[in-house]
Amino acid sequence: MLTITSPQAIANATWSDLEPAFDALLARPLDAGTVETWLADWSRLEEIVTEAISTAMIAYTSDTADPAKEAAHRRFVIEIAPKAEEKSVKLAERFAALGYERPGLEQTAARFRRAIEVFREANVPLTAALEEAGAEYQRTTGSFLADWNGEKKPLPQLSPFLQSPDRAVRERAFRATVAPYVAARSQLAALFDRMFTLRSKVAENAGFADYQAYAFASKCRFDYRPDDCARFHQAVERVAAPVVERIHRRRQERLGLERLRPWDLGVNLYRDQPLRPFATGEELAAKALRMFRRLDPALAGQFETLIDEQLLDLDSRKNKAPGGYCDTLHFRGRPFIFMNAAGVMDDVQTLLHEAGHAFHAFSSHRQPLIWQRHPTAESAELASMSMELLAAPLLDSADAFLEPRDAAIARIEHLEDVLVTLCHVASIDAFQSWLYTAGAGGDAAARDEAWLSIRARFERGVDWSDLRDERVARWYRQLHVFLYPFYYIEYGIAQLGAVQVWQNHQRDPAGALEAYRRFLALGATASLPELYRAAGAELVFDVERMGALVGAVEREIDRLRQQVT
């Protein structure tokens, strides 16, 4: 029998190796006198198994062309993870039946109850099939290369050319970046067809009217509902989209263009050449560390740990999965940051974002049980998006990324992106709502038409004439739609929370940082509204409050423009 002492010990395990450990917990006597030890042992088992799953996923996304890494990842996510989840639900049932309560476990108990409510044994093989389809998406998109000056390049490496002052170069880079998705449209559409069918069946098996209702329940969205998300979409359409349209109009005028095209959105308006804040991932990490030392020595120490323990994979390269993430290795109490840096300013923002997740993981690890540490996405994204805004004023600190004028330019671009993000989030979330509730989500042509209609609500001022396929391809590029359905509104909710944290920091830097650290340390031990209040923020879905926050961002953009023009 395999001794389960660490993630490394089960790196080559099969489910038959792991099942006895779960069964032993299911068979152990459980009462008020033994429950705390039982919970601690279950938590430790979850730490080991989830870290082994994460380790295999990290290895595979770092090199999607390695068959051995793919096989290990598939074994964990397809063969082991769904069955481990099934056993965990049975363990949750034992805990719930005991009726045990104590401070600090309220949210854990509520999430256990919800997991019990939505779980169906019939969904275990369907979940495995969805994981397999997700691995196919990663493998397919991770292999995409662009033809560039006679060389095959990973798509993220074209990011600098999207910022070229030469409009022809920008257009060529845009078309080369999107072309693989356009070419693979039929393949990706067929893949989504499979995913849609599987997800619809999962929802049906669990007794839900549609997959949106299932997703809200399974994600433990206790504090808002689909109609709140619809209010969010409407508020973005009313207050954020017009501001973004003004930003685009100003860009068009400054560039002297008759039409603003999608390849005109990345070029710098205030300098002849794009910002190049670093050259390599190693330099990116070193400069970020210097920023964090100015912001908060404790957070800087945590980031230095990531560097020292080689828990950063930052550079773009061939066969690396697209995107970026921060994953938590619960057994070690360490986060891991993955991204595809190409030397552009967006990469700095991505690292600051993922570092916020990392600080959350470090701080919440003091909570004794794994379920008390891992918050829902709305809270996790508040940590990351707040860090982007908190660190931004230090871009021009000593030995950091930029000179003062360039730092102001970078902050303008970032704050403009905050508003663009709200519009993008609304379009993605509204699209996903349509996919799973309109009754036509299994029709590839109808999906594309719905995307174009929804996107037009939120993206104004950009001319997509003769670029229908490229505009359609935008949703195929959004890996969340394929891999993490309904994981996107969290970015919008958290973005508005982060603006509030930033406003607090402008008024009281020390107090705002103290509140931010207090929020991080709470992990998942409080409700979502309570966590936001701890950080000095609140949930926002309505026009009035969103309008005030959007207005504050627009005013700061105007102030910074005075410094660079």
C-alpha cells in the first residue's frame, strides 16, 4: 500500500493507490471529540493530492509537447481528480451529518453543504470527459505558432510588434496573432460542442434548469445571483462603455486616423517607441522585487521566496500553454506563478496581478485547514487586481521599471485598461449567460452571431469592418469560456473592489495596506461581503456606484495626461 506522505510520494500514483486513504477517513469514528483531528487529517490529505495535481498541471502547461508530462497531467485530472472529488463529497456528508459548529468553520460548512447538494455520481465520468476536453484545448492552442519574418514564433512573442509605431507592422502582427484561431475555428467549435453537451448533462443530472444555475450553485455564489450579473452588464453598458468610447476617440484623434482599427489599440500615444520595461523574465522578477520592497517589506519577502525557490515561470517559449496563472501548492504553503512574458508593459501588470494571488496564498496559509485558506474567485481576484493598483505608483521607484514620465504613461494605459476590462468582462459574462440559457449554445453559427451582437454592446469606437472572422475569434481565444465556464464576472466585481482599495490608499496609504493584509489573512473564513469590507470595499452591481468609481478612474487618467502632454 502506498504511503501518502507528500505530493512527491504520489507523483506516479493511480486512483487505486489513493482511494484507501479516503476510505480510511470515511471509516474512522467521528464525533465531537475526534472531529478536529479528523478534519486536520482530511485537510492534509487534500493538500497532498491537490499539490500533486497542480504539480502535474504546471509541468504540462510549461511544455505541452512532452508526452510524458501530458500523460501525467491527464492521469491526475481525468482519472484521479473526479474520483477524489466524489470521495470528498462523501467525507463532507459525514461532517455535515455530525452538525458540528465552531467559529471559523461557517464558510467551510456552507461550502460542504453546497457541494453535497450539487454532487451526482453520474457526473463523475462527465467531469473527467470535460477535463480531457480542456486538456485538448490547452494542447491545441499551446501549439499555435505565428509566421513572422520567416520564423515560427509563439503568439505572445508578437506582443511587442502590436505596439509598433509602424501601423503596417501592427496590422501584420495582429493578423498573425489571430490567424491560428481563425484557421482552427471549426476544430475549436467542435470541441466546444462537446463541452456544451457535457455541461448541459451535468446540470440536468444535478437537477438544475440550465448550466448557469448549476455553475452559480457549484461556485458557492451565496451573495449574488444571475440577475445581479445582468445589472452589472447594464451598468457597464451605461457608464463604462461610453468612457471607453471617449478613450478610443481620443486615441483616434491623436493618431490622426480616419478609422481606429483593432491593431491601433496597443501603440503608445505619448512616445515614439513602445515601453520596454524589461528584457527577460529574470529581469522582470528582479525589478518587481524592488518595487515590492518599496511597497511593503513583508510582501517583498514573500516574493523573494518565489525567486529563491524557483516558483516563477515567466518567459514565453514554444509549446508553452497560453495565458498566465498563479496556483497554490497547499502542502508546501507556496504559490507558483506562470505567464508568457515578452518584454512589454502588459507583462508587468500580469506579474503584479499574479503576485497579488501569491500574497493571498502566503497570507492565508496560516489558516489551519485547506478549505479555510482557498477563497472564492471574487475574493481571489480582489487580491490580485488591488495589487496592480497599489504597486502602480512605484513603477518609477529607484532601480524599478521606468523613468517618471514613462511611468505616468504606463499608469494611463493601465487605468484605461481597467475600464476596458470592465467592458470585456461584461461581454464575456453576458455571452456565457447566453450560451447556457438561450437554448442555442450548441449551435456553432448561432454562438458566433450572438458573440458579435453582445460584443457590439460593450466595445464601441473600434472599426472591425472586413474583420468578422477575427472578431469572432476573440471568444475562441478566451480560455475561460472553454476551461472555466462562468469564471469571469469575478474579474469585474473585483476590479470595482480594487478601485475602492486604491482610493483608500490614496487617502491613507498605511491604513489601506493594513486593511489589504488583514483581508489576505482571512482567506476563506468570512462571507464575501465581509471579506470585501475587511479590505475597505463593497460589492458593486448598480449604475450609481459603478458610475462614481468609473468617474474617479477617468479623472485620474485626465490628471496623468497633464503630466505627459
